[in-house]
Amino acid sequence: MAVRGQVLVTGGSGYIAGFCIAQLLREGWRVRTTVRSFDREAELRRTLAKLADAGDRLEVVVADLNGDSGWREAAGACDYVLHVASPLPSKNPKGDDELVRPARDGALRVLAAARDEGVRRVVMTASTAAIAYGRGGRTTPFTEADWSDEGNRADSSAYERSKTIAERAAWDWLKREGGALELVTINPGAVLGPVLGQDFSASIDIVKKLMDGSLPGLPRFGWPLVDVRDIADLHYRAMLAPAARGQRYIGAGAFYWMADIARVLRERVPQVAKRVPKRSLPNWLVRLSAIVDPVVRDRLFELDKLRPVSADKARAELGWKPRSNDDAIVATAESLLAEGVIRA
């Protein structure tokens, strides 16, 4: 297969980035990817080998979102950049800056390096966290025209605020200093799908906790869901489509409550059905548990909030055809079993 060009993927050891790299390799591209330390390279290559044959087309370099060093070299001779790297905590940090600074400043470092090295387009991984928060729940789906209100701390966490601030900063920078550089942002929902080892995205914990028996019941939390393979495909489509220039694209399916996810697991993953809770937890009990559980306490603002989103734009303009939520949930569960993260 003839090499089609070179793409930089930031944060190569991350969950979404791994699937983006694999798709690029399968499509015939050379890939350069960043890690914070070369200590991550061997594991990164082992993981990617489960998805694609890299041959001599994968280069791993060191660059950290918190520093300037290495970014121009990483972007050099690249046609495109997929800026996927961003901090995603399993619990809220002590202060917003722990997330905001690397998310915002790291994005601006990547954009400046891409512009200076003559990159054609940057596709940046944003989030529905930058679209559907700070304004309460609603029944009408949020769209790309919506922005989260990062000033409303009663309806957001440091993560939502960091994603909103970083995406706004990227678009503002592009207008002021971007020159000929093009930008597209992808806004995924909660990302599920196959795990490739013991290290995976925090959003996978949604399914993991339902499978391992650690939840006594089902709190009324919910999210729009998407499969990691479909998010990688959306990045790829946005990288190449001329019409995507300057656009935001939501990448998510239907909004599922935890009760919906539990139902799918009981119906389609019988090995763990007995462990998956059936009863709902009343809101007052969830609030009571938050007194002693900091993870629940940090997410209480989401309790009972319906936040549907619409991916009609990605479907219509980019021909995106994601898997169903149910299939994404099953793929997550089956891979957690296959990798030994959960025992049947």
C-alpha cells in the first residue's frame, strides 16, 4: 500500500488516540505520536499491535502538554494533526488549573506548532462537556450551536470547564493567529467500546462498575454514548472532508441512563447478569451517600439531568454511521471479560 502522507496524533497512549492511530495505519498513513515519556512506548506498540500492523510507519516522540519542548519537531513534515491528548481524571482534581492549564495551554501549543510547520488541518478532540453543561438538563437535544457555561459551577465540574475553556481558546486563537491553518473539533459523548488492556478511559468505569457488583443500585445518572471505534472514524472523516473546515461535530448516540446500560448488560452479557443491579437508587439516598463518597459528591450536579445531543450534522455532512449504544456497551463488557479486568 502506498503511503498517503504523515499525521501527528497527540497522546498516543490514550484510549481514543490508540484507535485513531490504528485507523490511520490501516488506511495507509505514516503516523507520528507523542507520549510524555519513552517509558510508555513499548506498551503503546504492544497495544496497537492488537489493532493494526504498524511496520515501520509508526514513530513515537516525547512531548508534554505542559511544556513547549518537542512540539514543533513533532508537527514537522506532517500533513495533518489529530490533537487527542487531554487530561481526563477519574475524580475531580483539587483545583481547576490541574485540568484547565494542560487542556487549554496544550491545545494552543499544538496549534502554534502545526501552523509554524505548515500543517494543513488540526482535528481536535473536544467533548459534549463543552456543549451540554452549565445550563441544566433539557429534553431538546443540544447541538453544535450550543456551548457549556463554564461560569456555572453548580452545573459543571473541573472537567467540563476545562474542555469548554480549551475549545473556546482554540477557536479564538485560530481567528487571531491561525493563518492558513484549518481547525475542526470533535465533541464525543461518554466513550465506550473495546478495551485493549488494563489501562483504559475513565468512561469505561461506567460499565465496569455495573459488572463488578460494586454498585448497590442504579443512581439516576446518564450520558449520550458512543463507541471509540466510531469516534476514531469521525476524526478520520473530519480530517479529510473539505466541508469540515471550521466546524464542530458532535459524536454521540442516544442518551442512556445507567438503568438503560444495566438492562443491556443483563440481556446481552449473561455471564455477569446476576451481578448487574436492577433496583433504582432514590435521589435522596444518592445525596446521602455523597457525604462519604467523594466521587459521587463531585458528580451530584448530574443527578437526574437529561442531556441529549444530536449528531445529525456529522451524519449528514460527513456520512458518519455509528454503532448503536447497545452494541458499544456489549463490546465494552465482552472486552473487559476477555482482558481479565472482570471475571465471569
